[in-house]
Amino acid sequence: MSYTEEVRGYIRNKFRNAKEQGTEHIDLNAKEIHGELNYKNRFPIVCNAMNSLMTDKDIFINTTESGQSSTIVVRYILSDK
């Protein structure tokens, strides 16, 4: 499994857990994902995976010019996940 696939699986699991709890949206932070997966210097992979799962309804709570930073936060709307 590639790093990107691992991150997407991690995020999808977060989606499932939040939906089971009746949550309408979830805010995910690149730094938290990176840390929970015990990665070292993999922020571009984490951010690209986060971006790949975004739809038109999802928004950046925080972003940077590069879009590949530990400070990236995305609000995912769970109704279409």
C-alpha cells in the first residue's frame, strides 16, 4: 500500500466514524494526520491525499500558498461521503 492510499484510508475511516456519530462535517488537520500515522517529512503526500478526497462542498479552513503544509485544515461535509 502506498503512503497516499494509507492516508486516504485513514481519512475515509474518520469519515465513517464521524457519520456513525451523526456528525454533519469533520475538520481534519494535516499535522494531526501526519502525526497519527507516524510519518516523517510526508506533508506533501498527506495534503495531496486530503485534496483528492475533497468535493465541491468541502472547504479549506486554513491553507497556504503551496497547499502542502502542516497547517492545512479541511472541513469535509459528510453528506456526500
